[in-house]
Amino acid sequence: MPTAQELPDGVRQAVARAAPGSEIRIAAASDLAADRRFGERWFVLAGERVLVLAPNGSDAEVTVDLPLSDIKEAECEVLVGGGMLQAVIKGRKVDLLPYTNALAERFGTVRGQLDAAAKGKPIPPAREKRNRCPSCGLILGEETRACPRCVRKGAVLRRLLSYARPYRGLLWLVGILMLAGTTFGLASPYITKLVLDEAFPHRNGVLLAWLVIAMAASSVLSTLLGIWRARVGAWVGGRISFDIRATLYERLQWLSMRYFDRHPTGAIISRLTQDSGGVQDFLAFGLPWIGSNVVMVGGVTAMVFYINWKLALLVLIPAPFVSYFALHVWHKMHLVYHRFWYRWSRFYAISADALSRVKIIKAFSQQPHEINRFAVRNADLFGASVFAEQTWGTYMPLIGLLIGSGSLLVWYFGGLIIVGRGPMTVGDLIAFLGYLGMLYGPLNALTQGAQWMPRALTAAERIFEVLDAESESEKGRGDVVPDNIRGEVEFRNVTFGYEKHHPVLKDVSFKVERGHMLGLVGKSGAGKTTVINLLCRFYDVDEGEILVDGVSLRDLDLSFYRGRLGAVLQEPFLFSGTIAENIAYGRPDATMEDIMAAAKVANAHDFIVNKADGYDEQVGDQGGRLSAGEKQRVCIARAILHDPAILILDEATASVDLETEAQIQEAVARLIAGRTTFAIAHRLSTLRNASNLLVVDEGKVAEFGTHEELEAKKGVYQRLLEIHRKTSMTTALGR
Amino acid sequence: MGDAETKIGETTAAAPEATSAEAGAAPGLRYLEPSQVRVFRTENGQVRTTIGDERSIIAPRFLRACPLRDPDRYISIREADPNGKEVGLLHRWRQLDRESRELVQAELDRRYLYPVLRRIVSSKHVFGVTICVFETDRGVREVTLRDIRDNVIYLGSSRILITDAEGNRYDIPDVDALDATSRALLTQIL
């Protein structure tokens, strides 16, 4: 990928004048002028000259011109609503050019490029992640590539229908039922015609009886077929979306952590619920509905032309206009109701918010304030609902009137034919009117279908996007399955950043012997958690490698490896279910004896048995409450039962009473015995017990050694320890 | 243990790098009088602030304490480092001497880039996004709004903040003060 954006002519000429004959190494446009108004500015590194240019008609003015050799480092200052690219010159930060939030990422890359250039390193390529449709430039949603304007409707529809292939037979059945049902439905007005034209004039009671029976039969059959069709259709549609949801969920479980970083949970959940719901609506109701309406419109048109083609032409003239008007009204109603629902959701949000905080509201005696807030939203909602209902109540009768006007035409012109003894009977006229009544509904439906279709296809595309995203199991999964993991871990020159241009760990190397415990120490944000994330292979290293028992992590079978990892995290997490299920989470085949043994070792058995439901006590979301200390011990029991070769321990910072603390400590000590342990340590005792301490500072290994060695060194660790002692002393006093 | 209750009166001298678990001095705000504060440029062009005879800060940062509701009321003067400490809260900063005032204003202008919306020129809804032309105090810009519901903040009864799809935020200080067309378009958008 290139390191420079394409320069406009004026800017290119100005660059050529300022730095004749130089190669353009970096070029990027900003969207703010020097006075911070919106405007265009260019940052260019041409040869050894750093330039900032302001385009000025067909020319450009050079506003900054520096030799690259002056620049020691490049930085981005984060401002409110944007940022500033800066160069460090003689220890001073010099502003180069500002940009808005829209370009923060671009200039993050430019910073990295300029920094590399200043330090004589190769310039990394620009990675424009701005989420625009590559073909039309429309800004897209959260990390989606599905552009509603450019979505290849045919391809998506084909792929969507490929999910229908297993149910081909049933779909054919639906189609046949649809056709048959419509045919019977169309019979009714024609029989009316026969009654009027044949039975009445000839006073034929027997024929009348037969015709009425036929009429009854056709409507009963049409209804029954309709019911059958709807039931089969609902099953097929539901089943296809069931398949899609299952595939989607399975896929989500295997997606890489990077995917989850880039996509907020809410966005992913919306794909699972809303998008798949949209697809289901489309498949279960939309397609059959559109299909049956097409058949209906076709059938009705054929019948009216059969009865009297001239009158049919006349009557169908207003149809496009009525449809257009109806479409317009639908669009308006959509907006109106959209606003109404939006008000609803805000109303709902404020109510839910207040009710979930009842205690706090009461404690601060803010009821009147809350009632007031509620009243404002309630009034908003009232206004929107009145507006929506009134608009609906106004336009719907108008559409009805318009549609009715078609029948007036039939009455008059059809009547004229009859009065003039033309080739039309009263029966024809009545049948004609009957068909006309059947025409406008489906026509209306089809115009709506036209709007429905793109929405459903975009939803489908968004789902396919997840299905096509890179999953961790595919990306260099590794196939080495050793007999066992002994637990010798080595980080070798590891460099890693969640975004590649912004490394969080820089050239980190250390080694942990089997069964030893490594304490990770450092300020928050130093990179401790990143070390753990890499060890779990939630992410792959950018440079260097991690070796487990001498095998590169990339080569190890991921599932096997993760199965030999265990973690006790700061925030003890329990799933919804019983305590026993929670303990057995990593080993579903464990017996009750195993579970109790693990709980006993974790000092959890006694409190569990004391619960009313013992090991069957429900915990998690809807379950009973466990105290922080109890949750900790359930999690420790889970790790003990899991029996990992490598253990990750993120010590809790939450304070519990001294006795519980002692019990947890004891449980942890039993857990870590004999296992390679990575501990993010907060307790002095843990630091002392660790075989080695790794002090991380700003992504680099600051110090490595035993507690005693590092204490003697009087460096970063010693200072952290000093603070720690102070706070724990005051905490102890505070108790 | 990190969030220990710190004891009042302990010194920080022994732990210069401590930030999170620091045993700090009694927390109290320091208000600076305009007469105490001088802001000027040094010979090499850097901004520098002196607080009486007591302190001198090179390249300080000036942050608004309430940038939305009361942008000019309290200005936090901070050390240059992004994690640097507050030197003091300057109120009534418009009473600074002229040079200081201009420099503070320039620093604030440099930092606070969010535009204020003056007029909505046009808006159209296409393919699930709304493309609007906003006229702001920083000029005219075409913006793309997406998932509007999640990107609108209502402050009080008539102030609205809209964040566009690219992360830029537009401030509408008083909806009722907009012209009728803008108001109608805004109602349509929201």
C-alpha cells in the first residue's frame, strides 16, 4: 500500500518548487485550515523536506518548511474534537497542522510515518480504515462493508436463497398452493357474474343453487389453501432463519478477539437479533407475500382484460398514480412512526433508568425531579403519538377515497356500455368491480415490497459479512498437539499493538521456568494485561514469538492449548446456572465428587453447603447473591478442577474481610502450587512468593528478577513498592 | 488494596512517579486570581505561565472545566505533560492582562475544535444515512449522520449535540434560536 495520498495539481507544483526533484514520501490531507476553520491542508514529506501546504485555487502556499533532520520525533496531541500533528524539534513541540476527529486515524498513521522517517527507518504504509464504501464513498456503519447503495442485490439474494435449497420441495409446495389459492380466489367475482347473467334472467333456481355452492366451495378452498400455504411458509422461513442464526452464532464464537475489539457488543448483538430478524421477516412473510401479490395482480389483470379490455385499460390508468401517492404516504408515515418509536425508546430509557435506581433517587430525595423529567418525556411522547395517529387517520381514508374513485369510473363507463346496450352485462360490471377491489390492495403491497427488499438484503449482507470474517481457527491455527503442556513459557522479542501503528509492548523478552510463578508489576496501562492476552493467544504477536515448551504458540493447536490454560480474574465471573455447573465449566464431565473436592481445596465447600440449595444454588444473572469473596472462591474452585498447566491469576483489588482474605489466599496458594503461573500481583505476599517479577513500564521490560533483587536495585519496582507499603499501611490502620 | 483510603496529610515526596495509589495532600482546589497569573511567550517562542513568584510552567495546557455549559468560567492550568497535574483553576480569566488573555484565548481556540452549528442548509436521507450540509462557525461542511439516535445528546431543554459518522461533534446551543428551515430539517433528522 502507498505511503502517500494523491496530491492535487496545485499542491504538487508547489511541492516541486519547494523541494525540486524530491520524491514524495508521505502525503496526507487534513480538513482544518490554520485558523481552525474547515479547509484543506496538506502535509507532505518530499525528500528531506517537511512541508505543510495550503491549497489556494490552482496553486498552493507553503506554510511550513522544515528539514527532516531537525525533527527528532513526531507526535499527535489529542485536542477536543480533533488533534494536532507535532514535531519535536530541539526538545520543543512544534505544531505542524491540525485535523478533526474524522482524520484522527489517518494522522495517527502519518505520525508513525514521520517518526519512522525522522529516525531513518522505513516508512510504514498508510492504512486507511475509514469506513467508506470503496466504490461509492458512502460512510458505512460500524465496521461493515455492506453498502446499501452498492450491495449486489442479485448475488446476496442468490446466497440467501442458497439457504433455502434444502427445503426446495416445501418451497415448490408453497408456490403451487399460492397459485391454486389465488385461482380459487379469482373465481368468486366470476361466479357472481354467472349468477347475475345466467341464473337471474332465466329464473334458474337449480343453477343458482349450484353457483352458490361453487361460490362457497371456492372461498372455502381458497381460505384453506391460504392457511396451508401460510403454515408451510412460516415453517420454511423460520427454519431458514434458524439455520442462518445457528451458523452466525457458531461463527461468532470462533471469531478472533480483534474482531470483537473493532465491533462493539451491541453491534454484534444487533446482527444476531435485528439483522437475522429482518431476514426472517423477509423470508417467512415478505417473499411469500410479495409472491402471492404478484400472482394476484397478474390474475386480476388477466380477468378484467378478459371481461372488457377497453374498460380495463380505462380503469387501470389511475393505478400508477394511486400507487405513487400511496408510496409517498407510506414514506411519510414511516418517518412519523419512526419518530414516534424513537420517542418511545427515550421514554422507555428514562423510565427504566429511574426505576433501576430507585434506591439512589430515594436516598437523595429526588423524586420530584424524577417525576418532572418523566413528565417532559411523557409530553413528548404524547405529542408524537397524537401526530402519528392523526396523520394516519387523515391519509388512510384519502387513499381509500382514491382507490374508490376507480370504481366510480367503472360504474359510469361500464354503466354507459350497458345503457347503450354495448357488449357488457350487469354481471360483467359487478365482476369487474369485484376484481378491481382485489387489485389495489396487492398493488399497494408491491410498492411497499420494493422498500422492504433493499432493507432485507442489506441485513442479509451484514450477516454474510460476519460469516465471511476471519476466524481465529482459520488463521494459522497450528496443528502441533503435544502429549502434554509442561508449562515452560518464553517471550522472545515480542512487539505488539492492538492497532499495528501503536505498539503497546515493545521488544519484550523473558522466560518462565516450568512450575514457577511470574509476578507482573507495573502501573495501570503499562502492558500487563497485554502480556496475558498474548499468552492466551487472544491476539497474535506482531513481531517476535512466544514459545511454550519450546514450541511457537502459532504452531500449537489452539483448542488444545487453551484447554490447558486456566484463569482466575479480578472480576470473578459466574455464568447463569448452579454453583456446581459453574465450577465444572471447564470440565463438563466432572463428577460431583470432583466438584466437591475442588471446592474443598478452594475453601469454598463449607459456604456452599451452607446455602439453602447447596451446590444447586442458582447464581449468575437471575440467581442468588454470592459475596465478592464467595465468587472468588467459586472461580478458584473452577480453576482447580480445570487443572491447567499454565495459570493466569489477576488478583482482586476489592477488599474483603480479613478472614475471607486469608481463606482466599490459602486457596490461591494451593491452586498455584506446581503450576506455571502468571500473576498480575497487587498483594505484597504474592510479590514475595513469585519466583520472578517482571516490571513493565510503558510497554518495555523495565526490570526482571526476584523480589529481593529488585528491591535492592532501587529502581521502578522499589518505588512502586514504597507506594504500596504506604497505602497498605493506611488501609490496615483504616480497618 | 489499590483503592485504599488515603490518610490526610501524607507527603508525596517519596513517590514522585506514583499516580494511582498515591497518598496525596488534602484534596482541595486551588483558585488562582487573575492578578497572580501571567502568560507570555519566551524568547524561543514557547508559552510560559508564572504564578506569582512561586512557579513557572513551560508550555502549560489550558483546559476548560465546563466546556459546554460555562466555557469561560473556569480554566484549569495544567503542566505540559498530558498526565500532568493541575496548577490551579483560573476564574475570571478575562481580567488577565492583555498579552496573557490573548495567549490563553489562542490556546483555547487551538484546543477546542468542536464547531457550533449555525444553520442546516440541507439534509437528505439516503440508504440508511442522512447526509446534511451544516453551516457552522468554522465554515460549511457536508456531514454524514448514521444511527442518529445513538449519536445525539440532549442537554437541557434546547441544546443538542450531534456526533456524525466520522466522530465529529456539532453543538447546537439553542435549537429554538435556529431559523425555521433549520428547525424543520432538524425535526426531520431527529
